[in-house]
Amino acid sequence: MSAEKRPFGSWTSPLAASQIAAGVIKVGQPVWDGDDLYWLEGRPLEGGRNVIVKRSASGKTEDMLHAPFNARTRVHEYGGGDYMVVDGTIYFSNFEDQQVYMSKAGALPTFLAGGKNTRFADYNFDRKRKLVFCVMETHGEKEHDVTNTIASINEKGEISQIAGGSDFYMSPRVSPDGRFVCYVQWNHPNMPWDESELYLAELDVVGKVSKVERIAGGKELSVSFPQWGHDGTLYFISEKTGFWNLHKIDAEDLKDGVAKDLYSKAAIVLKEEREHALPAWVFGMSNYAPLKDGNVLLSTNDRGTWELVLLERNGKGGMKPLRINSPYANFAYVKAGNTQAAMCAGSPDAFSALVSFDLKEHTFRIERKTTEMEVDKKYISKPQTIEFKTEDNKTAFAFFYPPKNDDFEAPAGELPPLIVFSHGGPTGQTSNDLRLSIQYWTSRGFAIVDVNYGGSTGFGREYRERLKRSWGIVDMHECENAARYLADKGLVDKDRMAIAGGSAGGYTSHFGVSDLEALALDTHKFESRYLDRLVGDYPAEKEIYIARSPIHHTDKLSCPIIFLQGTEDKVVPPSQSEAMVDALKAKKLPVAYVLFEGEQHGFRQAKNIARALEAELYFYSRVFDFELGNPVEPVEIVNADALQKVGGKR
């Protein structure tokens, strides 16, 4: 059967927004409890509720947390580290009240600890004293009156402070023998990837700190995600080499306890110009796992593509890397059990899934798919890695997805419209694993370029710091240059281009969602000084904030924009979008604004995810003037009569 001729954008796709929204769950945070594997599922059909699921050693899979309970913390607003499991007992943060609950063998959860203004995350268990170590966040009467500490909780629910005084903490981890606890701390104006420190403390018989020293990190250095090996070796991620590489302090060096010279004892495990971690936006992440035999399973990132590596001890104190042959190109949340490891993995050919890895046979098994949808390969666009020149003769990177739908072909000479994707963060990265959120567009005749602009992670500190004091400049130029590169190659239509992004990507795509001053003043504690490094010191350099905020330069606005906003977003509040909407209305430019009741930073409810996709598609159809292959519910476009003046090629 020959392909039907239709303009790009008008192709009929089997990938419906409702299927994508309802059929894709979020899977993460695997935890081993003996040979039982647990994980967290975010289910859009249950309003985004996080469900703890267990696959027992016998192979039985069952939900361990039933409605209305929802394992999700709001510490730092981004959460993570929502639960842990110890000998069949689950400890978790419940979303509704943010308190700590426990559940034995799937029984009805019971309250353990907390109060009206406290939140908890990043749990770790001290078996010697039966204490729960965690990060505790206490909120005062004023919105920005927030205190973060490391705390312990005993079996009676009594809370004790372990560390305090710094602005932020993460990763409290007790050594296997209960002798030590380590943790990471940092202070404003830094984010954890800018400058942070790893501390080691000795614990007395009741779990109080008796001695503490900084053992890694410091000025213009970041450390993250410490873990203890089974033999008492302390592993952690440090960027002393300019890349986030795995480091360690051997158990032998810790035998005399906490000492000032431990800082000099830290040694790199694997030095390479690749990264062994993701930025610490959420708690509980890990891209490596110490194994019982003393080896380490590690995922390494080379320009957005990940590999799995087994680090084998060579008998001389060093470790030899063995690259694992794998069908996957993206790994996260690497956790080890007795004979298996578990991780989230994906590839350009396979949707992200929770997989287990046999440590002896080196074979993979899918434990939980993120979607049960089967998509014919004739509708799947595979990414092409592109490297392109940008400002100051530098190089940037992206993944390009051409249109793909074998049922259709475009009229001769027509080039596809392009959507430039700008990832969130901006200290983040995009990957090349198969995503329905991209295939939704490419199967309808759009091209996508997903940009790892300067400031992205996965390329080392120098690349990440391109965005220092340059947010809204470097990222914008590199997204623009990616589009120009593809147009110059004759791969996309230079007259039909759009840019889209969520979170920080929305700033790049809309060049400063409304008002950077307001963002600096009206956001939560974790990110309240983030802009100091990205833009400049506020209020001392207020003029820079004004210069990069389009609300002060509405005369330069010239293109249609659609805003998709959650009412409960504390990171980028509705006021940001609404200010831009008002400015576009006043300038008589086409604008659409869709508000989603109850959604926070990133949509979780199936109906809202679907509506957002369809609203965006409808908007593009009006701007670029093409007929939709699949009809969708229209969205109101204010000043729609101006589309003839500002739209794409008609």
C-alpha cells in the first residue's frame, strides 16, 4: 500500500494524547529488601498517586500502598527519597499531610512521626539502634521561614536533630557497623551542584553525633550521593576532575575514626571525561551500586548516552572497568540486591522500564514497563545525535527526530515544521530514550530537536557553567542555533518553527517567562538563590533581571504563545504566566492560556496531560495553518485574527 500524500502536521497518528497520558506511568526509586524488589509507580489514572509496589522473590507482584495513601514528599518541593523498606516494614512520607508512616507487610499504614509544619525525605535505617535517619524540613508561619536539618526518629516517633545550621542537607547514610553517619550539606547562594560538602560524623551508643569532619567537597566543588560499601568503604560522587566521577575512602582509612586528614584520603575510582551522576534535584538518586563482593555497578554518561560498567577489584586497591553489553542507553536509580541489581533503563528502541540485572549472568529482565502500548516501528522516529556550532565558536549538542509515519508522505518540496524542545532545570539534561511525548509529534509530521544547551549536565562542569550569569542568553542562542543548523541542512522549514519547554525550559522558550525579579522573590527556599549564579546577585544587579525579563520589553514580543499552567505550582507560580498573557493581549498578539486546576510543577493527572498535548497541537495548527489529521478540542486563542500577520508560512 502506497503512502498517502498529506502536508506535514496533518498526518493521522495512532498515538492519541489520551492513550499517552493514561498509558504511561512513572516508575522509579527501586529498593531491595533481601531478595524482594520494591519500586514507586506514579499513576496518572489515579491522579498521579505514588504507589509502592513489591515483586517478591517468588515472582508475585502486588501493590503495598493503597488509596488514599500517596508516597510523595514535598521537601525542596521536588521531593524524591519518598520511602524505604527494612525487613518488610515500609517507611514513607504521605503526600496529604507530609508525615512519616510505617506499614508492616502491606498492612494499613500507621503514623510514626511528624507535625503540622514538618516534612521528611531521604530515609536511611540504622540497624544497630533501630533509628530512621532522614532530612527534615520545618516550615514556619512565613512562606520563606524554612529550616532544613538531618534528623533521626526512634521507634516511639521521637525526633532528634543530628545536623543543623546549614541551609540544606541530603543523603544521610549510616555505615554498615553503625559507627558513622555521612551526609551532604550546602548553603545559599549555591545549589548542590555548585558547591557542597560531604561530612562524616561518629555516632555514640544512642545515635548522637560525637565528632564530625568535612571529608570532601568545598569551594567551587560539588559532591553528592554517598553510599557505603558492604566492607565499610565510603563511596561518593565528586567533580574534582571537572566531571562527576566516582570517588571513595577505603574502610582501612576509617578504622581510627573521624580525623582531619580523611579529606586527603579520598581517591578517584574511575577517572574519565564522562559523568557518573545526575544533578541533585531530587533525593534518593543513584547511578552506582556497591556490590557484596566489593565490586561496584556504575552507569556512565557520555553526551547524553549512558553505559553500564562493572568495576571489578584488581587486588591492588584499584578497580578495572568492564563495559556491560546492554540493549539500553539510559540508566538511573541503580540499586543492588543480593544476586541482582535493579535500575530504570531506556533506549531509542524501548520505552523506559524498571529492569533487573543478573549480577552473575549479566542478563536483563523487564520488571515493570512504563507503558503497555505497542507501537509499530513504522511510527517511531529514532534520534540522531547532532553537534553544531554556536556563539563564540563553541559546540553544543542535541538529539534530532525527523518526522516518521510510513502511512504518509509530504507533498514534493515541502519541509516539516520544527519544534525545539528546551529541557527543564536549566541544570539538567535530555536523553535519547524512546518517549511517547516526542513520537506524538513526529508521527504527525513534525520534526523535533531536543537540545542539551550549554548549562546542561552530562558534559562536565565547564560546559555546565556556560550558563553562569548567562541564563536567557546562552541557552536561547544554542536552541536558536540548533534550529538554524537543521534549516541550513535542508531538514526543516525555516519559516515554521516553534520552541517549547517546561519549568526552566519555559524560560528559554519564552525568553524569560514574565519577570525574573518576581521569580527571584516569589519561589520556594530550595531555588530562592538559584538565579544568583544563573543571572546575577539580586538586588545588587537588579538591572540584569530587568534586562532579561520580557515583561519590561513587551515592545519586542512578536510571536504567538500558548501557556499551560498548574494552579498549585510553587516553583513557577501562575502569576508568571498571567503577566505574560496580559502583555501579549495588550499588544494584540495571539495568545492562549490553559490553567489546570490542582496541578503542581509538572502535570500528573491523565486528563490534564492529554489536554495539554492536544491544546498545543491545536495551537500549532492555527499558527502554521494546516488541517489536523486527528480532530482535537479547540483552545481559545485571544487575538486569533492576528494569526494571518504573525503565523508561519501559509
